[in-house]
Amino acid sequence: MVMADPRGGDARQAYVLEGEVRRFPSAEGVADAKVSLMDESGRALTVITSARGDGTFRFAPLASGRYRLHAVHEGYRSTNMTIEVPNDMPHTITLLPEASTSAK
């Protein structure tokens, strides 16, 4: 895949970043989780995981570089991770349940 460099307009290699959002401890996919990807300049892209319940997400086209990946879903703690693109490692984000705040 090829994309235009936003700074100079030159053609550059483009990459795809795919992954899954899973819930702890069951490892089930999280449907409708909000996943954001921010580059080093602060530009962010946001997608919502698949409503099929498998928790998959996809960002494309992306330039090579370092990104911050952030996932959030109601009832779970938000999770951040730093990733490098390109990277063929699986990108699985695990969301932990929010702590219970019930009073006794």
C-alpha cells in the first residue's frame, strides 16, 4: 500500500494496523469499544470495534513511526500502549473491569 506524505506529498510505504480488544478475565472480544491511535505530532484517528463481538479494529493507511494506542469501553478501565509501525506482532488490548465503588 502507498500513501502521500502529508509534509511533502512524496509517495511513501503505507501500513495497516489491526488488533483486538478483549475483556479480562474471559478474553472475549469487546464490541463497540472506542480505540484511538495518536501519532507523535498529536494527530488522532478513532475507530469503534466490530459490533459482531469479536473486538477487532483496523487503522489504515498509516505511515511508519511510533503511535499511542488507547482503548476505552463503559465499565472498564481505559488502556494505553505505545506501538511501532510497522510491526507484525498481534495487537491485543485487554480491558480490566472498573473497580466496584459500592458503599456498605
